[in-house]
Amino acid sequence: MLIPNPEKKLTIEVGQKKYQRYPVKTHLIKQEDFLEDVVKKYILPEKQTDDIIALSERMVAITQGRLIHEKDIKGSWLAKVLIKFVKKWPNDPGFRNAKKMQLVINIAGLPRVLLAAFVSALTKPLGIRGLFYKICGNQISQIDGFAPGTIPPYDQYAVLGPENPNQVCENLAQQFNLQFIIIDANNIDTEILGASSNLKLSIKDLKLILLDNPIGQGLEQTPMCIIRQAYIL
């Protein structure tokens, strides 16, 4: 049954139009799962013409095997220093975790991280934020993991951003004749990481439709969402 997650609204109004966001409950997605099979099992029985399917970046990345166990990461002294300067958000630890910050160093490289930290320190007093992750690049801001409320065993893993998100969406769109996007959503913001070429809504509108994060990537176990325009008779 398609119902909103707790404390989330089913319907939202964007651009004088109303849209329904139906979270789709699945089994616990694992590395062994094929994304196409997951969509076929849970989306096809509910689909309607012009539906847009939003996939969580975590689910896509897990099916791609982009996981690193916490035992394989050791937070360095630099990582422990850097997290002291990371903004703390309510109910979201973000990168205030030494092992997660260590992944940033491992992926972006020490010189780039030091440059990013220096520039960020200079510009933050001016109200300019986010330059650290922009300078680091390499999908750094998409690294997920070590967050409270994450369903086991993924509370023990860091999850890297999905590979080739646009192509993933395009392949699914061609196979299922639906519109697909991959989103990175949290309590702070929502980003569209990938989209199929047959989208009938703008990326800007889709971000607004999903801004309150109706998808549940934790204990709700609803890593997909059907977006459907609500027609008032």
C-alpha cells in the first residue's frame, strides 16, 4: 500500500500544481540485488503513465557494490582535526565523523583537502559555505554512512556516490518506459544526481517536489518514491 512516511506529507504544491509522493517499501536491498529487478518487483505493480520514479542514491550505490566497511577505515589526526570545523546540523551528523572525513582525504588526496580546508576557513566568515566539498570534488559530498537511524548492517558502512547516475536512469527509462531520477536527499537539502532524458518536469521543480525528503532511507525502508501529478476533478 502506498502511504506517506511518518511525519511526511503525501501531497505538495509546486508551480500551482499539486504532486503526490508515494514512498515504496522494499526488502533490505543488498549488493547481490539487481536494480532492474528491484524496480520490476516494486514499481511496476503500482505504475501509472507519466510517473516519475525517484531512486535514493544509497540504494543505487549499494547495488553497485560501492561500500566500505568501517573496519577498513582509520581516522587520521588530520581527519579528527577537520571534523571540528564541520557545521553541525540537527539530526544529521554529516561529515562530523573522523572515518567519513578520512574517506574524503583518501579519495580527494591530501593536497586538495588541505587547499579546500584553507579556502573554506577564509570564506566561511564571509557567509560562503560549501566550498570545501566543491574543491575536493570527486563526488565527495555524496559520501554517505555512519548516521543514526541507518538500518543494519549499513550503519557499519560508508556508501560512496553511485557511478554513472545519468546512464543508470537512462537504461531504466528505456527498459520500463518510465521517467527516472536518482536523488541525494537528507534533512538539509535534496540534489538530483542523475536523470533520464525523457523527464517531463524540470530539475528545479523536482528538487522542490522532493525538498522535504519524502523518501525514507533508514528504518522506513522506502528507498524509492513515485512522483505523480495530482489532478483535481
